[in-house]
Amino acid sequence: MDKVLIKMMQNDKETIYKVSSKQTLLAALYEIKETQNASLTFNAGCRASVCGTCAMRVNGREVLACAYKPKEGDFIEPLAYHTKVRDLKVDKRTTLDTLVKAKAWLHHYNETTQLTPKDEYLTERQSDCIMCESCYSACPVFAVNSNFIGPFALTRAYRYVEDRREKSTTYIIDAIQNNGVWDCTLCGECTIACPKGIDPKNDIVMLRTKSVQQGYSDPNFSFGFGTPDFGRDFGFDPSTG
Amino acid sequence: MLDVLVIGSGGAGLSAALAAKEAGAEHIAIASKFPPMQTQTTMAQGGMNAALGNLEKDHIALHIDDTLKAGRGLCDEEMVRLMCSEAPQSVAWLEKLGVPFSRIKTTENEALSTIAQRYLGGASVKRACYAQDYTGLKILHTLYDQTRKYNIIYLYEYFLLDLIVEDGYVRGVLFWDIAHGEVRTVIAKSVILATGGFGAMYHNHTTNMYGTSGDGIAAAFRAGAMISDMEFVQFHPTGLYGSNILISESARGEGGYLVDQKGERFVDELAPRDVVVHAIYEQMNKGNRIYLDLRHLGKEKLESLLPQELALIRLHENIDPVFEPIPIKPVVHYTMGGIDIDKTMEIPTIKGCFAVGECANSKVHGANRLGGNSLLEIIAFGRIVGENATNYTHYVREKSIDKDYAQRAKDDIDNIFVDVHKPSFYSLRQKLGECLYQNVGIIRDEFNLQQALQEVTLLQASLSKYGIGDSEFKHNQALTEYLELRNMLMLAPAFISAALVRQESRGAHYRKDYPKMNDKAFLKHIRLHYQGEMYG
Ligand SMILES: Cc1cc2nc3c(=O)[nH]c(=O)nc-3n(C[C@H](O)[C@H](O)[C@H](O)COP(=O)(O)OP(=O)(O)OC[C@H]3O[C@@H](n4cnc5c(N)ncnc54)[C@H](O)[C@@H]3O)c2cc1C
Ligand code: SF4
Ligand code: SF4
Ligand code: FES
């Protein structure tokens, strides 16, 4: 079996483990836990890429541990911008609350709508989301604004806005104005990070259009900027997105 | 004091909580040991049964018939009637909450009539409603969104330890708060157990996720509930050999072959699940390796028909199914037995405590569950139990509990921490899975079952010689997994005994030494009662 060395931070110390490259990272983590160090802490359930709990970062990129094969020298970290609780495990409570900020649910069911296959496709991709929060971890806005509603909650908001069974989309559109659609820099990092091929950036663009249709305008316009400019101090340049 | 405390955030738990809200309960909380979306329900792909008759002529009576037939005489007909007749309403309810069901074109003028349906094994017509490839996931997430809409409280990462029962009435629940590393007592007027099945007992031989360890069943058992039909464990013919990930029946439906290492076919691939499972098992017992061979279908067809499957196989088995046959084995998929409940889904010996979903035995599956009936059960009965539990609260007077139950639980946990660095308990989990798969598997007999009983009793007795290997109180994942194992080791002897007692073959339970169905002696449920110590 091909063995490779992977690194991670544990109790503030860099720790190195030897694992098989033929198995998934998740299987490797369990092997470490069962035979080398039982205190290694992470979250995982389905091992089949649907429960969304094993997302972490490898060499600075988000992956699902159950869908990634470790390579020599990989550096494993927990998701960014979450409260790290132990080793590779993060607290997802705050991030889940972004769904409440966005009021991302069906508000008033329209009894008379009859959905067609076309309507189904309108929300199919967005509802494929497994809530792994990779997109949140990849989004640079959280470095400057921890109150940002964030990519997956906005994707989900869009999923309900596009649902033809919703009688009135105003509740959701109203809810996503502050710290919402206009705070996104459209850098597209969320889209790159998503293991399910969802495109939160595009959903946010669509939500902006919907917002304008509902009478809202880009609050940043008054300063003469198309998108908020955080400068280059945060390690990214929004204008290249 | 809570009105309704729901334990488990799968489809059963979330439906129950929402139904409690609809029925007027004010203070509702949902506790789960994992983050809310990490449940078995997310893994269900196939669909949810309801006799809508959108694609083919169907009727509730036909659905009832199919279900009873699959259950081999062990279903409670009244409960099956209830579930099947609730099915269209349950789909309508989900539709109203926003579940993105797949659609068909239709000319009629009613929302439900556009929901697409597919065929699942054992059904006489196309009856399973689905949401693309992610039926369970999309149902669960929609339910979750609604719980947030109604501000239902989440007790995040609370591990159910034990029920608090006084004079036959449930008073509350003891939890291990995983994040803070403390025991918590939660008092509630009524409690709903929705903690899922125990497939994880077959560690390394199951499609179930880690943590499907029957904790709720074990807790109810300890608290005086009966458990029943535990011997009925459903196997799926095609799990990936190394990773146990499910390769759905569609691979065979599309023309895949089952072959041995010489490339010879040995069974009609489209025969019913149990027939295929038995044939594979017999081959494996002869020392043969079994493969699912898709090569003859050709690259193009495979890429277009089974893209997700191909990716999973390449990733997990390190082979390319376009050029190589796929190593498979039958794996545990669903557990039919569980907490014995009455027709209101209450536990007869624990007033105010209800159970629903895979942890409960509502007797709608009997000896064999039909594909698509589990999602239906968790939604239909989840709604009913939420309402029943709420109605129950009207008769409960506020009453504090006098004794400090938490102390005993604390002592118990402290004990586990006394010597954490003994040999790692994880080897026991492996052994348990191996022992059950070999001896309490698809084909059973007296000798194997006795052997298994002995072995699990030994494992149970030796548990105290092993340590969790992690001395932190907060976020101790090893502790959680240790508690799960302890529950599984507590249930294992019980369910093996049930398999020993049932000296016949019926549905998913096959005894080589008693290959025939014996209605005269065994057209009944085997109920078990726990007489041991609370903490063993
Ligand atoms: C791969 C796969 C595919 C399937 N496909 C289908 C299908 O197509 N159609 C169908 O009808 N059925 C299908 N099933 C079966 C179906 O998914 C399950 O039976 C059903 O989802 C069980 O739901 P539940 O709500 O009872 O439990 P679960 O969804 O398992 O939820 C259990 C909950 O209890 C919590 N819990 C457990 N123990 C504790 C504890 N000690 N303390 C606190 N909380 C606890 C868990 O955290 C979780 O939230 C499939 C199953 C699998 C494994
Ligand atoms: S596109 Fe917007 S939401 Fe996505 S990562 Fe960039 S800033 Fe964040
Ligand atoms: S949008 Fe993609 S990356 Fe973000 S939570 Fe959903 S599945 Fe994960
Ligand atoms: S373990 Fe469920 S997504 Fe990886």
C-alpha cells in the first residue's frame, strides 16, 4: 500500500501521520483514530458525500474528507471562518443561523400553483446543497464582516425565491439586503469550493436582479463603486473575480 | 419545562416537531447527538411511497396489499392501513412546505398530480415520489428550514444517555452535552424518540452511517420498554466490498451482471432482493469473490446512466468499472425491529414517551421492508406522533423531579475517564461488526447464533478493560463512539436471542436449520424485556 505523510495542527502542535494514499482522507482519519491517536477529533457520518459534515481544508482548499485521497505532504485544517472547537472540528451553529438571517424557507404556499418539470429545474441545483459549508469557508468577505449572510444561505434564499409555490418573495428579498447580496464581491471562490457543482455566486447575482426589481438599489453606488472595495489587504482582489 | 422534547433530527424527528407546533405545543426542542443535518435520512435516494397514481393506475388498497405481502404475515394490518392511507396527505404536506419533488407533465389541474413517481422493488406500480437523486436529503433540508421558520429550539450535539421514568411516567431525559462535556437534565411533559436504527452494529458491513447505533432503542430498553422484531435485519445485495457504499439497484436494472471470480453468472440479477442476497452469500461461503460486472454496457452508456455511481466506485474501490468488474458484497441496510409501541406510538410501559421512525417498531414492515416505505413511515407517523405527544401534554401537570438523576450519570461517565489509556476500544467495534456479519448474517443457524451470542457476551464483559484514549471532556468524539458501542453491545445479545428463538425462515430472517416458514408457531412478534442494571 502506498503510504504518504499528512500534516495537521493538533493542540497547537504540528502533527504528522503516515496513512495510505489508496483510501479516502476520511478513512485515513478513522484509521489514525482507531490505531494511532484516539483523541483526533473531526465530524463525519455518511462517508458517501451527502451528509455534508466532513468538509475540511487540504492545502488551503476545501474538500470533503470522504471524497478526497491524501497525497504526500498534505496539510489538513478545519474549515475557515468557523469557530474551531477541536482539531478538525468546527462549530456550525453560527453558520446555520445565516439561514435564519436570510429567512430561507417557504413563507406562504400558493395553493393554485401547479409545478412543471421546468419549474423543478429552476431549483434543482440549489437544492442539491449538502450544507457542507465549504463555500462559507472559502468566502473572503468573512475576513472583514462576520455578519455577512454568506453564500450557502443566499443560495438557499434564491432556491425559495425561485420556487413558484412561494406567494410572495418580499420577505426573503427584504431579509437579504443588509449584510447580504450587496456585500458579496462576486469573487467566485464559493463556486470553486462547492463539491456539488452549485454556483452561489451566480445565485447572488440573480438575487441582486430580483432586489432591483423589488425597488432596492446597490447601496455601494452612492460611493461610486460597483462592488465594495476592500483593497488588497485581505489577500484577494475582487476586481479580478 | 418543555412541552415536547424530540430526540433525533432525522425525517421522523423533524416531522414530529413540526406537527407538534401545528398542534399547538409551545415549547418544543429537538436534541441530536450530531449537527442537525447529519442523519441517515440524508442518504435515502430512491423515494417515498404514496399511491397517487400519477403514472400508473394505483390505489391505496394496492399499496396496503404490497406492504402486507412483503411483511410475510408480521405486519399490523391496522397500522399499515393507517400509513398507506396517510401517504397522499403526507406528500401533500411536504409539497406545501416546499420539497422540490421531481415533476411530470400533466394536463390535470391539481398540484399533486404533477409529482413524478418511479418503480421500486416489490411495488406493483410506479409509486415512489422522489426528488431527483436526493430524496431524503431534500425532504430533510426542507423540514429543517421549516423548523427554523418556527423557531424550534435545537439542543445541539446532545447525546441521549437515559430516560428519566418515575412511576411509569416519563419525566425527562439525561443527556451528555458533547460541546461542554457535561451531563444535562432536560425536563419535558412528553418525549419523542426518533433516534434511528441500529445498522451500525454491523460495523464495516453496512451502508448506514457511523452512529446508527440504536442509542434510543437501548435507552428505552433500559427504562423498561419492550423491543420487538429485532431479528429482522435487511441486507442490500450490492454494497461496495471495501467501503460498504451502496450501489443502487439501478445498476442491475440497466443490465449489470453478477459474476464470480471466473466471470460466471450464478443468479438472475433481477430476482427479488432476498433471492439475490442469498445466492451471493452462498457463493461467498464457497470462497468465491463476487463482482458486479458493468463492462459490457460500454463507457458511453455507463457515463450517461450512472455518473454518480461511477465516481463513487472509482474513488472508493480504486478500480474503473468501465474496464474492471466491481467487487461487491451484501451489506446491512435497514433494521425492521425496535421499540415496541402501541397504535398511538406511545411506549405502553412508559407513559408520555413516544417512539417513531427506524428506532420504533410500528409493525408496518413486518419481516421485510418495502423500498420507499421507510421515508413514508417517518413522515406519516412523524406527523401523527407529534400531534399525539402534544395532546398528551394537556394532561400533564407541571412537576419537578426530586431526585438528582444526573449524579448517577456523572459518576458513570467519570468512571469511563478513570483510566483512558487502556487499550483502545475501537478494536471491539471491529470485532462486533465482523462477528455479527459472519454469524448473524443473511443465513443463520443454531450453531452460528450460539457462537455469536457467546462472543458478544464476552465482548460486553471485556468492555471495561478498554479505554477511550482521550482525556478531554469537551468535544470528546471517542467518548461518543464508546457510548454508542456500549449501547450496541447491550442490544446485541438481545437481538441474537430473538434470532435464536425464531426457529423458522421468514422475510429477512433465514435459518438454514429451519428453512421453512412456520405460521403455526411463529406468526407472532418476539418481544424482549430488559432485566439488567441501568448501568452495566
Ligand atoms: C443508503 C440508504 C438509502 C436509503 N434509501 C431509502 C429510500 O430510498 N427510501 C426509503 O424509504 N428509505 C430509504 N432508506 C432508509 C431510510 O433512510 C431510514 O430508515 C430513515 O431515514 C430513518 O429516519 P429516522 O428519522 O428514523 O432516523 P435517522 O434519519 O437515522 O435520524 C436519527 C437521528 O437521531 C439522532 N440520534 C441517534 N442517537 C442519538 C443519541 N444517543 N442522542 C441524541 N440523538 C441521537 C441522530 O443524530 C439523528 O439526528 C435508506 C437508508 C440508507 C442507509
Ligand atoms: S462570490 Fe461572494 S459569496 Fe462567493 S465567495 Fe466571493 S464574496 Fe463570498
Ligand atoms: S453551496 Fe456547495 S459548498 Fe456551499 S454548503 Fe452547499 S454544497 Fe457546500
Ligand atoms: S461523511 Fe458525509 S459528506 Fe463526508
